[in-house]
Amino acid sequence: DQQVKQNSPSLSVQEGRISILNCDYTNSMFDYFLWYKKYPAEGPTFLISISSIKDKNEDGRFTVFLNKSAKHLSLHIVPSQPGDSAVYFCATRNFGNEKLTFGTGTRLTIIP
Amino acid sequence: DAGVIQSPRHEVTEMGQEVTLRCKPISGHDYLFWYRQTMMRGLELLIYFNNNVPIDDSGMPEDRFSAKMPNASFSTLKIQPSEPRDSAVYFCASSPPGGLFNEKLFFGSGTQLSVL
């Protein structure tokens, strides 16, 4: 049973426009949320995170939004750049547990 | 720091053979995780260790899978016998001591396993 879902396997966005990646989760006990980025032939790398006490966190071109009532997480990238083309995984964690649960990933392609 | 080191990068084997994947975590990290990536299920946690002790192996799919961490700088994931459905990318990751608010895993480059 997939507790973390990324319903869009792929997404194509024009360079310079906004990319929005979505993630839904089922467990209301999750209290920390992360996004990882993965290039081909490399391991995932940490991108940005948000605690359940916040609803928004920004880091440069990347902003993560959390809607706890809807159990929904989104990552906004603006403006999108060709180097943003990668697979993006959302991940969640229960308080006090080091175990991260990942989604299935969304492949983002930025079109020049 | 060299990061998390996994070997081999690619492994092609025949059904029924034993496969051993290896991982060297980042020095000083006391958590080690084994993940498997497939198209259908994304990144699945198989097992994780803290201070060389297995903490949660509930993600290990079958008894054919086993993992060990004999010391702080080395871990293995073994599949015996291997089956075609085991074909996937296997990642090792480590994280430093950070109590409850450690937020980052550092992943290796993965082992692409193909079982024919």
C-alpha cells in the first residue's frame, strides 16, 4: 500500500515557466517532508524540506508548500531551467523515526 | 569526503545465482539504509541499521534477501537465489547522528542489478 503517491510519472515544462510537482500522503502522523532530486546514474540528493508546523518553505527558485488538511505537498520551481530536468521524489517521515518513505517519483523535463 | 560508495555499479547475473551488493557509508555516519528503486514502487526501504545494528527489516521482500553490517564502514546486501523480479537499482544511503531532526540522507550512486 503506497503511503506516499506522486500521481504524475512525468511532466514537461518550458524553460522559464513554473514547474509544479505534486505529492499526496495518507498517514496523518507524518511530520516532516522532503524533496529529493535524482539525475541519471546518480543517487538522489536532498533538495528542500518542510516541517509540519509550517505551510511554506523557500530556498531560491524552489518553494515547497504543505497542505496538512488535504495531506498534500507540492514543489514549485520558478523559473525552470534545463538543469532542473531530473526525477523528483517526495519523502515523508514520522516524528521520532529515522525511516523515510518515498514516493514513486516524477520525471521533470525542461524544454529549452 | 568521497561520499557513499557502492559496488559494483552494474551486475548482470543469471536466475538462481547469488548476488552480493556492497556499501561503504560516509565516515562518522551512524545510520545506513538500503533502498530499492523500481518504476512501479519508486524508492522502497528494505532495511536500515543504526550503529551497525539492524533496526527495521520489514521492507526486505523475502528470505532470499539478507543484509549485514559487520562494522561501521561496510555493509552488504545479499540475494540468494536471485530471480528476474529482483532486477532494479539498489541504493545505499547513510546519515549522520542528528537525533530526531536529522533531515538528510546521502545516497550512493546505486547498483543496477539485472537478473536474466
